[in-house]
Amino acid sequence: MSSTGKTSSSRSLPGDTPEPPGYLWDPPADIRAHCRLGHYLGWLEENRGLTFAGYQQAWEWSVTDLDGFWSSIWEYFDVGPPVVPSSTPAPAPALAERAMPGARWFPTATLNYAAHMLREAGGDDDIAVLARSQTRGPVDLTAGELRRQVARARAGLARLGVGRGDRVVAYLPNIPETLVAFLATASLGAVWASCAPEFGTRSVLDRFHQIDPKVLLAVDGYRYGTKAIDRTAEVAAIRDGLPGLAATVAVPYLDAEDGTAAHAGALSWTELLAEDGPQARGSGGVPRNDFDAVPFDHPLYILYSSGTTGLPKPIVHAHGGILIEHLKQLAFCMDIGPGDRFFWFSTTGWMMWNLLISGLAVGSALVLFDGDLASPDLLTLWRLAEETETTYFGASAPFLLACRKAGLEPAEVCDLSRIKGIGSTGAPLPPEGFRWVYEAVTTDAQLNSISGGTDVCAAFVGACPLLPVREGRISGRLLGAKVEAFDPDGRPVVGEQGELVITEPMPSMPVGFWGDPDGSRYRSAYFGDFPGVWRHGDWIVFDDDGSCVITGRSDSTLNRGGVRLGTSEFYSVVEGFPEVADSLVVHLEDQSDDGIGMGELLLFVVPAEGCTVDDELKGRIAGELRRSLSPRHVPDVIHGVSGIPRTLSGKKLEVPVKRILTGTPTDVAASRGALANPDSLEAFERLAADRASP
């Protein structure tokens, strides 16, 4: 279902009140009649006798009556075992144990994530997947074709001995074969994990060797823009580093006809799919697949922390938690459903790929893309949206800011009229990013700046069709997410910066870390600072209306003179200069005064093409930071560098750079294979050496 809002230029309030500053989109008066969240609220009134005056009241109920809210999600979306559609109430209780960690959700339920995906994917002739690539031509799959391929891949994995609890890992890009293999794995009750082929050998082995996989699927290579990237040597090294592998499946992509020429002794993708199998039922009445019904908390896939420092944490997510969390977020936060075409730019190594794939669960077609988003230019993804008739377009905040920086006006050159929602995540989106979207991309789509994490594989703050869009602000807390800002004493605060915490359990919180039998690593990662409360690691500021701003990572806080400063506000100012392409700021504390002194604030600037970081530019940057923020924000030193180290999902490496500058060896502070631009570390290595010299 779509919705059309009005931008601030046409917005009026009751009594002709002047437009509040910063409003960019307002829900239409009849929005509840046209969005999925409104339909759900009507369902609650009819089936549960619950009526809410507005979104805030609905949110308060959702985080107070956890059992009632999550059982309503089960029933509303007809979640159930993969044998027949559920026609009975949700298994009781929804929440058997409320403690964190240790919450137990739907302990008597059985289901299968993959069965629900394929059940809702549409009729056999409906388009379910539109895949575009810089390596090969377009590939579209109907729902019927997707079901048939998953059934064949399931049968092939079963022939290889894959069963419940076995691990299947993939070194694959964002292509249909990856989706098929994942759903086939999940259908068997086996456990999935993936790395994008951009990852280096060490980074892949750091992840996969922790879980002892049985089957590896891999491509021979890929194209990034016009450049061919051969990955045969990397795949050989990965296979050698995983002695427990029973089989490797070669997915042809770059050159080989069946892929096996690139990987000696491998099974071809064609051979894996050689035999048919039972298929999941679509709306056309095809017999339902006999997918394994597993417990609610049975492992579905393993996601990994960024791995920029130390071994990546293997975070185990479960069938039930992921399914009902993604159903809620996609339908109610993003208003995605049947008839939509859902795109989010992501590799298979970022949790946004997992959220994208769940679009099938709400009846949306998926738009997949593999390649360089800047080749031949930054309009590539916008052209993709036009060509595929995308209705929901998602990307990272850095991508949107790069488009703004380049002076692009996508709506002038692409037909983006079908887009009803634009998603942004990966970093805080500053006010100028919001304004650019409404000036250059759309006048009526809802911009949805969301924040969550790999740890919960979901968002917990974002927009919804019932909330307005204000520049620079995330609209509010999502249903079922009890998010608060805590001061250092563990008290909730409003109007001031605090630690982002979650004070009630969410179903998609991990069931644990792989290889952590006593749960000690899991407890230490999230519950060490505030017992019984999830500390996420971000700074957040809530307003009275529930809207919020993420100001940066709390583990990379700039603490000058006892005042905590978020990094996002630095980047908003510094990267507003046309001469600046990118930047990074770190604070080296003065340990001699218990960390409350000014310490040393270092700013690193990447010049735009044709520009230099000279004294004149440094002076203007310092002056603007002083005027726009405060004297405490003025860096002690500004360095020009050729690149800012980023993960493959685009996150800046603030903490690893700080560790390098304070003496930690680079290979200990950062995993090069997990970076998009590992050569960028060299400048910080040299600076660290210079600082250590007498």
C-alpha cells in the first residue's frame, strides 16, 4: 500500500499555525486508511478491542504488554508451522521469560522462516526477484521459479548430507543464487553464514572457521564497474583453511560455464540443482514444501560484528525472532507489501541484505544489485530504481551525502515517481542530507532514517507512515522496541545525550554467540554496564515527542573537558565544505587527569578532487567548527590524508584508528580484509610511527 505526504512547502496545521521549522513531510489526513500500520491498528480494534489515539500510545502499549503485542504480530501475519496456514491463536505464552539476557519467546511454537518467505512470495507467475549486475545480464525470477530452484537446492544440499544444525557458508555476491541457497539451507533447519567476495581470505576465515561449516558455496569472481576481480586463489585458500568441509559448490559468475573449472573438485551449481523437490505453496495452490518445522529459537543464520578489532563476534539469530521482527519492521515501519518492489543497496556481508531478503515475507518483490554503485557514476542506483520500477529505495547515509556532494538531482534525469519510501542507515544522516532528498529526489516520498544493528538484525528507531519527517531527526521508536537514553547512573533522560539502551527484550536479540556455551561473551558484549539492560554502543538524544538523533558511537566518544561530543556533528560541518570529500575525527585522552582534560583532538580530511588541505582550508574548517558547534570542537591538528578507512558496509573506523595512533599494531587494531580501502591505513601507521619517535 502506498501513501502520499505533503512536503513542508504545502503543509498547514489546524488554525493556520505557521509551519514549524524543519518539517519536510507530513502524513496525509487519511493515511491510516491507506497504510499497513493503519490496517493493523484497525485489526487490533476489531480483534483485541484496543484503540489508540495516536502512534505514541500504540508504542507505549507495544513495549508494556509484550505478550499481547508480539502474539498479535503472530496472528496478524499468520505466522505458523509450515504444514498448513495457521488458523489458531498464537502459541501461548509469547514471552515465557522476560529477563535480559535469557528472554524466552514462544517456547511451544514451531515454524520455518523459509517456508513463510516462499508462501508469501506471490502467485507462480508474479515477479519475485529482479536482479541486476555489472558481471552478467539481467535475471528475473517469478515466484514459481524461485520456489522450484529452492526445492532443487534443498534436495541437492540434502544429498550432500546437510541437515538440521549443520552450517552452510557462502562466498557470494548479491545475486539470485545466494538467495536460493540461503532459503534452501533454512528450509532444512541448517544454519547460514555469508561473506561478500570483496572480503579478503583472512577476514573470511576469521569468520567461517569459528563455525566449522559443512558446505561452502563460492563464485569464481565478479566485476566491479569495468574491472574483473578474480577470486579463485582466495577460494582455494578458504577451502584449505576449512578442513571440515564436506563439499564446495561452484557458482558460475565471472568466466566459467559451470564454475567448476575455477574450483578443482567442486560440485557445480547445475549439479546441485539437478533433482527436483517438493515446493512451497503459493497463492496458485502449488503443494506446500515439507520444510522442517523448527523451534522458535532454532538458529537461522550467523551474522558477524565488523571484525575491525579482534575476531568478529559470531552472532546467532533464530528463525522465529528474525521472522516476526522483520514482518513488523517491513510492514509497519516501511509500509512494504504486495505490489511493492523493494531495493536496498547491500552486499551479502551486511545485515541489510538479510532485511532485504525478508521483503518476500510481506509479499514484496526484491530488487538485487551487484556492482559498483559509482560506476559509471553516482546515478547508477537511481537509474536502477527507474528501470526496475522500485517503490522502496534504500541505501546508506554516506551514499546519499555523496550524491549531494556531487550536486546530483536524480529526479531531473530519472523517473522516480514510483518511489514511496527512501531508507537511510549505516551512519547518522545530517539535516543537509534530509533536505537534499526532498530537493533533488522526491517531493512526496517518506524519508526513513533508521538505526539498529547487526546485533539485533533490525532497526529499533526509525519512521512510520503515521509520523512526520523532520530534518536531521529520526522520527521515533519502532513498535516493540523499548529504547531509552541512559545517563552514566543508568537513569533515563530526555533532551540530553545518553547511552542508547534497550530496557525490554526484543525477539530478534541474538540467541547467543556461536562457541560461547556459558554465554559469558554474550553477556559481556551487551549487559556488562547496566545489568539487565542492553547497551548498544551509540549516543542518542530523545526529544519530548519521541523523535531522536544518533550522535555517534559511544565507544568513540570525544570527551573534552568532561563534555561528551558526538562525532556525527563534526562530519556534518566538515564535510559541508566543497573542498572536503571525507573526514574522520578521534580524541586522544590525557590520562594524567583522569580523562577530563582537553586531551588531543585530531581531524583527518580527504580533499575533494583538485583540492588540497592547506593552511587556508584548515583555518576555515576550524573557524566553522567553532562557530557552528563550540570551541571544544576545534581540533588541535588537522591532517590531510588520501582516504578514510571504512568497512565494506561504509562505516568509518574511528576506534581502530584511535588504537593505531596510541600504539596498537595495525594488524591487531584493524582487520584489513574487512575494509573497503585497506591501503588507507598506511597514513595512520606513518603518523603513529612519527608520534612515537623521540
